[in-house]
Amino acid sequence: MTISIEIRDLSKKYKLYQNRSERFKDLILPKSYGKDFWALHHVNFKANKGDIIGFIGINGSGKSTLSNIIAGIVPESSGQIKINGQASLIAVSSGLKGDLTGRQNIELKCLMLGFSMKEIKEMQQGIIEFAELEDFIDQPVKSYSSGMKSRLGFAISVTIDPDILIIDEALSVGDKAFAEKSIEKMKEFKAQGKTMIFVSHSINQIKNFCNKVLWLEFGQVKTYGDVDDVIPQYEDFIKDYKKMTKKQKNAYKRSVLKKQNVKVGKQ
């Protein structure tokens, strides 16, 4: 099988600062300021062409960070990532400029992807119609609702026909009718053998659409495998996790990270 995504020992570190002064000092002084935060830590996985992979995990597990790295939006801190083809991320307001109109955002995003103005003009009306934004397309995106931003981002991404489609909670906002239309478009991509990553808190969407699942836990891979094997484990975990107190959740997090030798501060 053709490998479309290959990630080896990938980590992503951010710096957390208490104030602007601390951030500025970290830029100009040799002493390190701020606290290291590992959003991802030694992540490994492969995706074959045609795989539909669900990214699951509680909030803060690193799903969106990994999605952004695969899409080329943010760089990794260490490790290797190989992408076979063009990846496109669909997330609420992803890559959209608030001061520009919807039409201008279409042109800008497509130009950045290498399309000519002639090609963009040919695609533009189809994008506007799919997004159902005819009355608002010439208004600034900052005036859009989250659902409207999501629709515009989705319409652009599916129209440019990427090799790898990454959907990060983009179907969790907006109306049900558009979500159903989007799912149908994703089914077309699935039938074409495209690789897709589906980030969602909806277990039913993951079950119905994905064939594999990557379970991230505090920035690390908990498990990766077939949807029928991983989802029952995750459902059992979520049931127990929801019963924990805040103190118990913090203790659980510290124990998980300690096993992987990740330094953590006090919660």
C-alpha cells in the first residue's frame, strides 16, 4: 500500500509565559524564561492512502496540534513527518483573514496553494454556492458566525481537491443540513481513495466514517488501530474519566506523563 502520512518520533513544544515581560526577556536574554509545555511527545504513526483516521482524546490531548502539523500550518519541534501529496485542513476559521471578505479569502487561500486567478475565477462560484454564503460573500469574515466560517473553509478545501483532507471539529458547528451535505462530499472523497483525518468528539461520527483510530492522551499515542478495537476501549475510559474529580484527573495526568518521563509542573 502507498503510505500517505508517516510520522516518526514527533514532538511539539510551546513556551508558556506568565506575562509579556517574561516573553520579551526570553527573546533577548540568554537565560530561559517561561515554562515548557509539550503539546505532543514522541508521536509515531503511519497512514496509508485511502485510510480514514479518527483522532480522539480528551481536551488537551494534542489532536488539533497534530492536525495543524500534518497540514503544514505549524512546524514540529523535533522528529520527522513525510506527507505524500497536498494536505488541506478544515477547521473553524482556519486560514481565514477576518478583515477580508469571504470572496477575498477564497482568492487569497487559492493563490497561496498555487492556483492562477483564471482557475480561481472558475472555482469561485462553486465554492460560494457550496458554502451557502451568496448574501454574505462580500462581507468581512470577522462578521461571520462560527458556522459560516466553517462552511466557507470546508467549501474551499473540498473544491481544491486535496490528496489528504483533515477535518478538525468543522462539522460540530452550523446547521445539521450542511453537516449532512459535508458528510456526503466526504463520502465521495472516501470512494476516490483519498486519505482523511477526522477530529471529532462525536464517537458515532467516528464509528460511522472511520476505519482506523488514533487515540492521543496528553500529547502521546495511547493506541492506534482499527476502529472496532479502539473505540470500545475509549468509551470505557471516558465513562471512568467523567466520574473522576478534578484532583483525580490531575493525578491521572501526572501519572501518565511520569511513565513517559515527561516533566510536568504542579497542577
